[in-house]
Amino acid sequence: MRAPIESAQPVAARRSLRPVIHRRGHARDPHREANSGPGSFLLLAAALAALITASAPAQADLPKVAWDRKIEVATGGGFKGPWRMNESEFLYVDDPTVAITEKGVVGVAWADQARKDIFFQVFEPDGKPRFEKPVNVSRSPRIFSWLPRVVMSLRDASEVYVLWQEIVFSGGSHGGEIFFARSVNGGRSFSDPVNLSNTIAGAGKGRLTRELWHNGSLDLVMGPEGNLYAAWTEYEGALRFSRSTDRGARFSAPMHITGGGAGLPARGPSLAVDAAGAVHLAWTVGEDPAANIHFAKSTDHGRSFSKPRTVHRSEGHADAPKIAVDRKGAVHLVYAESPAGPFQRYHIYYTRSSDGGQTFEKPREISGAQPGHIESVHFPALSLDGNDNLYVVWELFARRAHYPRGLAFSSSSDGGRTFAPPSVVPGSVDAGRGVNGSQQGLLMRKLAVNAGGTMAIVNSTFWMNERSNVWLLRGQAAGR
């Protein structure tokens, strides 16, 4: 049963920082840049297109990807009023996440802010939606539900699992609980949502400082044996983990991994499970201008974890890790790092471990030099296909203090030894000069790839006072 509606969690953006980072105070309109004139948009579009050639090999070396047409998943208004807890007037769609089966069936979950709920739709391989209307997963119309993660059974999509953050006030300094629901009929209906966190510590928040945080600091994966594994962080700093060994019927009490108390607050967890069922967990920390990526592993199906270790120490600020494990057990990791510290210009880095996470190679940048009008890149997503090819997508920022304006894509066909130069994901730059949605945070999962190499990418667009939408794009790399 849900706790009372949150009534004391102010959220807004600071002028000098990314608007999707939330803080105490009063909201301002962060969309001046989103609705700037056509000249600035043309410059941005040209800059994004220049990613294809900037500091990159010749055109013939680019990954050949056959992209399908972009599918509109959901539409909404373009209004975001001041933050008034669960009484806020938010009239837009946002927060998409995606999963894909081996047959190319795609599941998309997203937040409809006007209805305060998480919705789900299935798309067939031909792009047609399976259900006449999207299915309401969260069914909590008085409480905001944000930033879901979705997992589907790989073969037939009969089982669907959704994890999300709900802005519930439970008596602590910050609202936030982690909820879960499952479907055993392919997403046509979902079980009653279950609160996995049951805390007063503000679950789902990835804290940078006492005043600044991202929502959506959570993850959900399925192991080869059908176990489900969930991880999330709390505003008060703890990283928690829970597992289900009966396909989501019940979950274990949350396990404390790290953080909280006098320690640095954990942030941005990412989970992966290898073929043997070992669970791999990566995260970063807040309250540290030289934050590093951390890693822990469970070899007993999530009953216990190794002592956390640092992947690589640097003087820069490392953030937003994403982890994956290939068929041979190699651990792949991507993340963003700013050499100058938090809120500066970030780059995307990649590293791998060939010994199960005991040691990692020296990280190297894969995002390349950016054109003059791309100031920063951040928040990568990572996935593998059945041949251990790597696929990476990340956010593009025309200005680091504003919302992202496009997505970039790269891939590796040699296990991460080399990466293709980045290219712009088609349709990720909105012709109406909208931004990439992400109004409540950018700790998301926008990429899924199946064994055959079919990619599914989701994104959202927000154009202040005009419109919002959630869209899906599928692609297939040539020869995969």
C-alpha cells in the first residue's frame, strides 16, 4: 500500500547548472534555449551533422546502419508549471525506456505527467502497436510516477517487468519510493504495484550535492535463470539491492551495498548479469568533484556482493556508468567524465575487464572531438548483441547548462578494441527546436539490442508551450 502523497519536496533548477538537476528553491523557465530562434537551430543541426566527420576516419569507415522510420509512441502538451509537489501542473509525456525480444518485438514504457502514471505499449516487428491503447502500469493518478525501467522475456515477450520511482512522501526529508509491477500476459495487464524500498530516505534520487540531484537513479535486469535484480540509490546516500527468484512474485528485503551515513552518496547504479548468473553492479558517487566509477560483483545470484572497488582513479568527475557483460565474461563499461570537474564539459569513456571485474583497462575516450556548437556529451547507454558487438548511445548538449538536443551513436565490432566514429541518431534533433525531454532527470535507459543486432532507441521531445512526444527508432547494423 502506498504511503501518503509527498507534500514537502521542493524541486527546481539552478540557473548555472543543468535544469534536469533538481534542487531546493523556486523554479525558473529553463526552456529559453529550447525555443531560441531558427538561426541557433540551424547552427546546432549543422554541428550535430558534423559529428559524422569531426576528428573521425573517412566516411567509408562509418557503421552502416539501416534505420527504420521513427515511430511516435505518445504525445502530450508542452506545459510545465512550478513545482508544487504532487499538485504540480505538468502536462507532457517523458521518461521513455525500452526493451526488445529476440524476435524484434519492442516494449516501451514512459511517464505521462498529466496523468501522473507510467504507461506501456508493445510494438510488433513491423512497427505496429499491439494494443489499441497504452496500458497503465502504475495506476496512481494522484502521485507522480517517473523514469521507469522495463524488462521483457527475450523469446516471446509474455512476461514484462517494470520498475519506477514514485514521488511518495513517507515522512523523511525527501519523497521517493521504488515500485515494481509485472505482467504475465505480454503487457495487457499488470499486477498491483509493490513498494520495494519502503524508506523515508528518498529512494530513486542520485545526489550530487545536498542541493542537487537527479531522479531515476535505479536499474532492473533479468538473469539467465529468470531471476530479477533491482538496484537504486537514496537521497540520503545508500545504494540498495533487491532480488526476486520467482519471476517477480516476491522480492528480498533491500540489501545495503554502500553509501549513506558518513560515506559519499551513491548515484546512478547500473546492473548486468553474465551467462553464469553472476551479477555485476557499477555506480558513481556524489559530493565529490573527483568522483570515480565503482564496481561490485555477486557470484551467488545476488545473495552477497564483493567489496566495492574503484574502476579507475582520475582527477576528473566520472558520472552515469552503464555496464554490460559479453558471452565470454568480459565486462564492458561506459561512462561520462569531465576533466575539469562537475558541470563542465564531459566526454564519453570506455573500459573493459577481461578477468571478471578484478581489473579494468585504462579508460579511453570514444566520443571524439566535438564541433564548436556541441559543448558537452553525457549520460551514455550501452548494449551488446549475440556476437558481442557493442552499441553505445549518448546525449548531446549544445550548452552544458541546458537540456540535451540530440543523441549520438557509436558501435564496436571487435569487443571494444576500437569504436566507429560517432554519428547522429536520425530524428533525435527536433525540427521544432525542442529539447530531449528529460525534465526530471537523465539517468535513463534509452537503448536495447537483441541477439541479432536489432537496435531499439527511445527518446522524448519537449517544446515549451507547444508539445511533447515519445518516439521509437529501430535500426540494424549491416552484416550483424
